[in-house]
Amino acid sequence: MDYFKTKQAKKNEIVQKVKQDKTKLRVRKQEIRGLPEEKRKAAIAQDKQLRKEQKLQRTMEMKALSRKDRRAMKKEAKRYKKIKNRPRRFTGWSIAALIVIFLFVQFGTLASGLIDALTGKHITAVTDSPEALAAREHGGEIAEEIANEGIVLLKNEENQLPLQDKKVNVFGLAALELRYGGGGSGAGDTSRAVDLFEGLENAGISYNTELYQRYQEVGAEAGVGAKASTGIIQVVKGMLGGNSSDEPTIDYLSDEAIAQAKAYSENAVIVFASESTEASDATAEQLKLTANKRALIEKVSKSFDHVTLVVNAGNALELGFVEEYESIKSVLWIGTPGPYGANALGNILAGNINPSGRITDTYVYDNSSSPASENFGDYKYNNLNYSFLNYQEGIYVGYRFYETFYLNDEKGYQDTVLYPYGHGLSYTDFEWKVLNQTLSEEKIELQVEVKNIGDRAGKDVVQVYYSAPYVAGGIEKSAIELATYAKTSLLEVGQSEVITLTFATEEMASYDMNVEEAYVLDPGTYAIKVARNVHDIVASYDFKLAKKKIYKEDKDTKTAYENRFDLAKGEITYLSRNDWKKTYPSDKNISHDAPQYVLEAFSKETEDSTLALPTVGADNGIVLKDLKGLAFDDPKWAAFMDQFTLNEMIDYVANGAYRTMAVERLGVPKTLLMDGPAGYSYFFKPVEAASYPSEIVIAATWNNDLAYQMGEAVGKEARAYGIQGWYAPGMNIHRTAQGGRNFEYFSEDPVLSGKMAASMINGAEDQGIIAFMKHFAMNDQETNARSGNLIWANEQAMREIYLKPFEITVKESSPLGAMSSFSIIGTKWAGANSVLLNDVLRKEWGFDGFVSSDAVFGFMKAPAAVVAGNDLMLDIMTPSKNEKLLEEAYEKDPSGIANGVRTSVQHVLYTILQTYLFE
């Protein structure tokens, strides 16, 4: 017993020694971090030399000991090392175990698929060639430029910014680890990221090193400052609630600490953050001011006269508290600004760059005031193994609700909305003059002269909205909608620029789902509004339409419009401005029992399609390159496809995760397809590539040319790395502020989303790669998305809000790829929804690329996909399972499956021929 007590006592002694040594090391690192660069290097070298000398001394001491004592000393050193490394080992293995458990639960026991995924077997990108390095460096330059233009100055009373005194006190634990991006597929390579304090130094701003060291100590205790996790690790952490962005209690900010900070500078910068990641949504509470954050604000605001709040978040936080504290004179939204966002922030604080960003969401005092928030979260059926979500708000999403509900109630609006959609300030002033306007039944065109009348160079954004006539009880219409926009070039003081803004008059039409089943311009007065934001109108012009105009068909494809999604309407009441009170959404009395027609849809058996069976295994001597430039329906394509065997086509379709397979005998090359919207990444392991600001920051630039340049830079990287496909951009709507992937999507508005996406895709595909617009469609929350979520929405809302960004993108950029979503629209999974993928995407809009699924989960079946227009299964873990499902389905429906996989393979190959592989 004494032996065990002695052993435990010795262990406790070593544990205490480890703690003491770690504390000393943290303090020393903090001291070194606060030194000037030359002294810092000297201190690091000195410490390194000291460690060598200590090691030599221990060796000498050990030699002088007896063999027995030497063994005991070695044993003790081994135990010390083991205890010291235990937390690191535990954390690593804990996360690894969680990942394996997560994958097992989602996909089952498929060892080969798991090994291939975790090792990145098929990720063959070469990122270390001279061409790769040059492309990556160019991408970094574009990334910083996006951050420069995407940061938004929300508030700037008394012209507090730019800083006159270039010394600041930085408060908030979030300052120690900026959120450069989100998690999951929207994450990026942050290995070269500039931290906040480097960004300040690079801009010529000094910071309080003593306060910084204090935060280092607090951060070390809180586990902050470790290398950011991305990909699947961050997703798993998010699902388990491990992505916290709260502040600790502020007892570390003593009166002495505040006095020291005040003596250093009267400038205080508070950094707040929120965590966003794929696979988990934000709770309403996470977007509010926590008790600890409020305590920090109160402490700092009472102590300093000049406070700047920096908002590092991809979701719209509730920022109404900035009105409560007089000393918070300036607010900067930086979103998730990419690895060089700290440089941009520093330069904007210093005045080296003039902010020109505009927000892409409406910021309100209470996010629950949005009608969409009434139906957001976890709703499960009692009699069906799926979840559901009711889009009862109809078209009234974001500003469309606030501007319409508070029409003619300015006080109500001001009490509800803090910062209107499109809001953003500058360090200079601009004067606008509308020089000319053309308002006809074909097009609306405005020429606006923008003049810099301030005292420093800057860029401005001109936004054009329209207000359509509304008839009570008629087609639902927002009181105002974005039509188009433009950003000026950098205007020097006194310089002017004339910008022309044009859009088709037809684009003001609303979809009439009740009578015409077509787009309609009602007769009456259309107000065309030139605006600084949705609520700040500079000039308005009336366009009068005498007679109703009905647009019965798509102007490009000539395909007739009709209600295609009546089955997705469900049995719910939709919000109407004709009677807000009676139609306002609520989840209080909704039914959790799926109707009989829904149950029948999910129990329907596969039937023989009775099509003609295609030829397989022919030898026609044709290879893929022979088809370059031929139309999809050219007879030579049929002869080429006849050469595939059925097994080859099944394998090709099922094995479509991050790649397409080679079929060497037919001259078909393999391709590499990669995530993601913020730069190339892989879910399971790091990839060295340029990393960009998240899409919400790109959209906040309101600069289509810059979005094009990002796409172009990504395309150049692809060519250098050997990548042919890019799973981006993400184009879903910020339906609520809580969406876990809002950082990865552009906006609450479909027009801004569509035009930004089209610009990015044009840039990428001009380099000969495939860009996949995603997630098509209705993928606007993460909760239950991967287990099957039935989305109920009406045709008008779907066409005008959720499908519109994709339609704009198809029309303005002709994308080569699309990614279907997890969502079940009505009773059909998006990837098995022929109405969505064939009738709308291909026939109505004219898309002629190929469609990949999103990452495959249990309810996403290849047999249902290939007969509905989804060509490739992004099946990371279970391709062999989907191969088997296709083989079994072939037994029941041979003609349907054979023709389905054949068409799918042809879609993919037709697209690959348009990449740089066949230049």
C-alpha cells in the first residue's frame, strides 16, 4: 500500500511540475510576442541556446549518477514527457474517435471507403510546382483585395475612423484568433494567415503589448489561440456544440489593467465573433449579446471615449446594443474575411484604405422579428422517418418583409431595423446626379454621375430598386426589390464617373401561381429608385404601364412557364400582405403527421420504364476527343456511348466523389473535383491553396469585376494544380440569420446572389474548368439536412427567391456544373427531382452541363438520381453500396437504369470536353 501511495505522490509531483513548466513557457512566449521584431528574434535564439545548455547539463549530471539512480532519473523523465503530452494526445484521439463515430453512424461500416476518404487517396493535386506557387500568390493578392472592399463601415460618429492616434488597446478574446472563414467545405487554407496584431503592425498601428500579454494568459487558460480547425473536425465540433465564441468573465480586467490601457491610448477596439460551420445552425441566443460580452462592453465603454467594435461574423448578429453606449462611435463588420482580412482591417482603421463595402443582409434589433424565424429548426414527422420545414413566409424574406410590413410606418421600421439592406459608409462623401433615364417596356436604363466631394479617395456603390404596383388580394409583391447595382472605380477627390445601370423591364414581373402560371407585369406605376441602400432613396422615377403584360415562356429557350412545384406547396397558409395578422407564420399548431399522399410517395415501388434498351459494349473505334465540338445530340455521340459496358457506366456514376474515373480504352481521362467556395480544400485533410474571404464578404464588395477576378484566380490555380472542377459557388439564400452556412452564401437577396455567382463562374470557366453552382435548391438550413428534410414552399417563393439566383447564373454565365442539394422538395429529394433538374434547369433555363449530388447520405439513392437528371454521386464513403443499388434497380427497371446511367455519363463527358484538358 505504501508503494502505491508513494507512486501516486510522485505522479502528483510530476503533474504539478508539468503545470508549472507549462505556465512558465506560456508567460515566456507572451513576453517574446510583445517584443519588437529584432529583440524577439534574439530572445528566441537565446532561449534555444539555453535549452541546449540545460540538456547538456542534465546529461553530465546523469553520467555522475549510479546506474540505479540513472535508471530512476530516466524513468522519471519518461513519465514527465508522457504526462506533458497527454492532453494533446487525448484531444487528437478524441476528435479522431468522434470523426470515426460520426462516419460510422452516417455511412455504416465500410472500411475501404473510410480509408480512402481519410487518406485522400484520389486527391492528386500538385501544389508545389513553380506554376502552383505563382498561382497561389496571385490568389492571395485577390483575396486581400476582396477583404479591402468587402469590409463594411456600419457606424462612424464624429468621424472617429480613421484613427488619428495610431495607437490602440485591443479587447476581446476573439482578437487572438480571428475567424478567417467558416467550417466544412466552406473552409480554406489558413496556414499563411495574418493575425489581427500583425495586421495592425503592417498598417502602422501600434497596440498595447501589456494588454495583449494579459489576453494571452487568459486565452491560454480558455484554450484560445490554438490552430484553427477546419473541415470535418470543425463540423463535428459544431455538431457537438464545441464552437464557442463567448468571452470569459472579465475579472482579468482589473482597475490597474484599465488604468494602464488608458495611459497607453484612449482608443479601444473590441473584437466580437460568432462561429459558423457546415452541419449545424446558430441558435437565436448565439446571435445575441451574451452576459460576458455585455460586461466587457460596459467595462470598456465606461473607461474609454473612443471605442470601435469589430464584428467578425458570418451571421447577422443583433447589434442594437451599439446604440446604448455613447462611446461606441464606430462599428466595422469584417465578416469572415479570409487569411489577409487582418491586413485589410488594419489599413481601414489607419485610413490607408477607404471602406466601400455594403451589407448583404438586413440587421435588426431582434432576429426573431423575421417571419421566417418562426419556422426554423427541428421539426420531425411522427409517422415518417424524415423531418420537415414550412416556408410559410412566402416571398417575404429579409428586407422584402421589413420594407413591406413597415410601409408607411417609419417609426415601426426604425424601431425594428438597425442597418438596412445595402447599408455601408465611407470616409468621404459622394454626390450623385442622374443624367439620363430610359424607361420603356423593353428595358430600364439609368445614367448616374458619381462625384467624390469629400477629402479622400474612395469607391461608391449605386443600387437600383423598383416598387411594383400591388393589388390587394392579387399577386404577392414586396414593396421594393433590388434590380441591379454598380460600383465605381477609385475616385480621387473631385473626380467624377458616369455609370450606366440597365435591366430588362421583364425582370420586374412577378410570378402568378394562381391564375396565369406565368410571369406578369400588372398595369400601373412602377417606381424606379436610385438608392444608397434599400431604405435610403436618392431619386425615384415613374414608369407607367397601361396594360397587363404576361410572359408565358422563357425568352431564350421558348419553354412555356407553368406551375411545376404544386406538390411542394403542402397544406399550409402562406404570409400575405393583404392580411398580415391572419397569415403570419407560426409553428405552434402545425401538424407533425405526414399526409397520406406523402406516405404513399415514399412507399412507391420502382416500375419498369418500358424504354428501348441501349446498345452496350460495341466496338466503334471512337475515342472521346473525336467528339470535341459536336452537339450533344450528334449521332456520333450515340455511337461513342454504345461502346460503354453497363458496369462501366454504373461504376462511373457511383464513384463521383471529388473525381470522375478514367476509362482509358475510350480515351476518357480522370478528373479531379475539389471543394470549396473559399478556395480549394478537402474535407478530411489540409490542402495547400490560396484561401479567400467567404462569399458573404465577396458579396459585400458589390463588385462584380472583383468576383470575376476571384473566379479567374481559382481557375488559374486549378490549371496549375491539376484540378478540373470546383464545387462552388454556394448560392443558397440567407432565409434567416441563423443559417449555419450563411457565411458560405452571398445574401438574403437573389439578384445580388445570382450576379455575384455568375461573375465568379465566368472568371473560373474562362480558365477552362467546371464550376458547380450549389446547392440546387432550398438548402437554407443545416438542421436535419443530412437525414432528410421535406421543404414545403409555394411556387412563387421558389421561383422569385430560391431558384432565382441559379436562374440568373445559368443565363449570365452558362455554368458547366451544378450540385443538387440535400433537400427533399415536397416529396422528391432534389437529386431525384426530374422536375427540378430536367424540366426547370435544363429545359426551361437551358443548362447543358452535368449535375453532381452533394455528399451522399442514406436517403440519397443513385437509382432515383440517374433517372431524374442527377448525373454523378458525390459518394465519399459508400460508392460500392450505390453500385449495388444500381445493379439491383436494373433487375426491376433495366431500360430506365440503363438509359439513365448512359445519359448521365454522356452529360459528364460532354462537359469534360469543354475543360482545359481538351484545349
